[in-house]
Amino acid sequence: MNVVFISPNFPPTYYNFCTSLHQAGVTVLGIGDASYNELRPELREALTDYYQVPTMTHYEILLRACGFFTHKYGKIDRIESHTEFWLGVDAQLREDFNVFGQKPDDLEINRHKMGMKQRFIEAGIPCAQGILAISSEEMRNFVGRYGYPIIFKPDQGVGAAGTFKVSSDEQLEAVFENMPEGYMVEKSLSGDLLSFDGLTNRDGEIVFWTVHRFSAGIMETVSERRHLHYYSFRDIPARLEELGRKSVSAFDVRERFFHIEFFRKDASDYYALEINVRPPGGYTVDMMNYACDIDLFRWWADLIACNRRDFSFERKYHVAHASRRTGIKYRLGHEKVLFELGPLTVAHMEIPHALSEAMGNYVYLLRSRDLEEVLRAIATVEETG
């Protein structure tokens, strides 16, 4: 079995997908812009072949790389990157080489926010009201119906890039003077931001699922340079699981990770924001592994290699991402944080620059069976002074 992995060295822990594929007996073929010698030793050992490209932004170069692999190793069975940056590239390569998985037509729904919104509505899943930002008259009517604030978002975008809030007629008129293209407008919702995250098998059945609660939305985190923390639940709210499962079915997620964002207004009142048919960002796959003492990198590889079905897990711990930002003075230095938190810290590392705007510059992954203990540890990491 031949699997092409796009950019296998980024994000940093995603090399584990390649090592797991290799352990499952798969021929792993990498494409990336890093030199072969820059790849970590475990990744080099897992790759049967590696095609270095001068840039990841020219599709024709990536097309030639896959053509080279096809000529040398035979039919490609899977093409994957698991990252938002390359979802469109992955999909187009799959179509051009007739490979199982998401195609460009699928991305018209699950990568465009208005497409997502329509699918949520069709599936009977509550979601924030929104329209494409085309006509100033329609946007004024939208405000008249739903009031301020409203959120402008790129219809197709990564994280909070380009997202902004409008809270008055004056601000709205200023937007009209330099109307951005490719945007949608959404009613602003308040409440807890939660995500329903997991992995499906080839038939679309969910084999792993969990929920994370976020300290703030990505837009607020980026625009206000807030600390970001989020943590996993051990007990899953029944209504959220119901809506999450319905969403996975509605978007026909097969043999893929998913990350679905919801606002929770109360115990039974949830609104879907968007779906990402990829793993949740940053080190969240590692967090899910720590929470259950499992290996989702290997689970995914076994789904690919042999359509494995005998998965089981227990949510043993709450695991949190607690981050720090450069330029902020904290009460405790790094070494004192590690000393004070002791075994609660299961990992700590720098966050890559490409992810740091939303996720912070340095992260501590914290684990405990007791949520209150995790929350106190988060406060210790974030405390300034």
C-alpha cells in the first residue's frame, strides 16, 4: 500500500503519522520543502522515499512529485497532510490520481462557511445565522433583523485570519467603503466555545470522540492577544454528542479526523459554528492521546492499512493546553512552573511560528483526573506579575 504524506515534518508531532504508517507495513512517500537531512531521524527511517520541492505553493510541482511516485512505486492509495494549509492541495491531488478521500467538490461544502451553514441547516442542527457579504442593503437588513454585533469572516479561511467584529452603524459604513471580497456575515453568539473532536473509520463510524472547552474564541484570542487555554472533558454532554454525531453523518466524514465547533448557551442549547474535516490544531492529537493513554496516530494508520475496527478507550484524564506569549511578564519563570506543577505537566514545548498567533508561543500540556486541579494549574501558567 502506497501513502503519500504531504509536509510530513509539520506540524512537529505529525511525523508520528508517518512512523505509524511505516509500522503498519505501509510504503510511506513524503513530499515537502524541507531538505531530507533536516527531517528528524525517526521520520527519515519511516519514509521509503522523499521528494523535496522548492515550494509548496505551486500545484504543478506537487503533481509532478506524485507522478514520479506513481511511476516508481505504482498506484497511490492515499494522499494526506492532515493540515488546514494543504487541504485543497490534498483534495485536488486525490482527484487527479483517483485516490480515496475528500475531493474538491467536498471542500465546497466543508471548507466554505456558507456551505457548512447550509449543511447544518439541512441536517436540523442549530447554527448562527449568516449571509454572504455581497450587498450593503442585504447586510443592513441582516443587522436590522439580528442586531449588533455581527462578525465578518472569510467564507474560506484558516482560523481567525481576516475575521473582525462590527458593533455599530458607523463601523458598518466604514466596512462598506472598502468592502472585502469573499466574506460572509454572521450573527455574533455568546457562550462557552466547545469542540467535538474525533476520528471516523472508512464507513464513517466514529471510533474516537471527545470534547474540549476553550477559554475564548480564536478571533478574540488573536485580536486581543489573550492567553489561550482549552481542556478536555471526561464526561461528554449528551446534547453536544448528539449534535456532533449528527454533524459527522451530515458531512459524510470517512476515515478522517474531525473538529466541530459549537457555542453552548446552556445545558441543552448549542449552536454549530463550523466543521474542520481534519485533526484539531496544535498539539491536540497528543492531548487526546494523553487523556486516554492511547495512540491516535497509530489508530489512523491502522484504519488506512487494514480497516481496523477493534478500538476501545476510556477517558481517564482531563488534559489542558495552557499557553504563554512572548513579551508578557509572568509571576513564575519556566523552571519554577515545572517545579510547582510537577507531574501535572506531561509535555511542554515551543509552538511553531505559523500557529503561534492563535495558540501562543509556548505551551504546557497538563493532565489530571481532577478538573479543578487542571484549572488551578492553568492559572499558575497564565498568572502575570
